[in-house]
Amino acid sequence: MKKHILEISGIQKKFSGKLLLSDIYLKIETGEIIGLLGHNGSGKSTLLKIVSCNLSASDKSVFIDGVSKNNSSELVDEISYMCQDQFVPNHLSVLKTIELSVAKQKWDLFYKDDFVKPLLRQKIKNLSYGELRYLQVKLVLFNSSKFILLDEPFSGLSPIMIENIVQLIKENSQEKGIIITDHQYENVMKISTGLLLLKEGKLHKVNKKAELVENGYLTDSAIF
């Protein structure tokens, strides 16, 4: 299977005169799951929004397989971003949402999910937070994009839902490149093939858990 490579460089972002992101370079290939770690307010969500063109940043350069893709319209089918907010209209049924969002040949596979089956006839507005979150993660993972950005995918999910999503992420990573950030860092670390720590506006590659202690992300007790 052909590998695809996403490279983004020159990302800088200021808020209220404060530099949040400074000259960020990010590279991911299909087949990889990159875990993005960092304290609250470090800029993780901002970075994912910029990568997915949901937020502007000056001097950003985007290349996919070596081809410049700086025009956001060129990235719609290449990068999918699941934000922390609801993006499915409340008036739709779960069934209609799936039919509008997922390729027809994948419907049967989507419906087989034991968490999705009992929800098909319900309206989006009647779902619990966890049910909606689970549905939205699956919708993003089932699309045709080469690269997927997941912001807090485990939020509000039961342990067994998390197991299902972890397995689905692993399966999709065989043909997609996935970046994931979540406060449940143990799940992020468990599933990732590579780790990045966002600290003081810079990305730092993490090779071992002890480095997260050295950089003030974890305490000593967390690594035992």
C-alpha cells in the first residue's frame, strides 16, 4: 500500500500578543498514530485547527506527498478534523447522519456496531454526550481522508466504548495517518506509534516516558 506524507511547517500563532505556537514543524505518514501531549492551554487544539485549516496562521506551508497544498480547499478531502464541539445537526436522525456522512459500501459495517444499532432511529438531539461523541469519532474515522486529527476522542466515553474506538483507530491507521490528543494520556500513549509534547510553543519528540517527567508533564509516580 502506498505511503502518503503530510508535512506542515512555519506554524506560528499569537493570542492577545502572546506567542502560543512558535515555528512548528509537523510530519506524519499514513500508518502512523501520533500522540500529541501537553498541559491545558499549551495550544494542542489550536495546532490541530491550524493543521486542518479551521484556523489561519501566517507563513504556514502544507505539503502532501511533496506537493504544496496551501489552499484550504485542496485539503478538504485530505485532512479530517474532529473538534471538541458537536458538529452533527440536532434535527437529523442517527441513520440519516450516517447515510449523509459515510460511503454507501461502508454502511453495513457501520451499523453492525452494538453501540450504534439501538441509536439508528433516534434524533441526534436525544443522544447522551457519550453516545454523540462515540458517533462523531466513528463518522470521522469512516471517511476517505488520508489524515485524521482527533481532539479529545475519549471524552465522555465508557471504558468499553474507549476499547472499541481504540481498536477502530488501530484498524484505520493501516491506511491513514492519525494525530490524537486527549486528557486521558494513558490511552493516547498506549495506542500511539510516536509521541510529541507541546511545551512553550514548541514540539518535542518523546522517546520514553521518563522524558515526560523531565519536561514537567508527568510526575515521578506516574511512570511506575
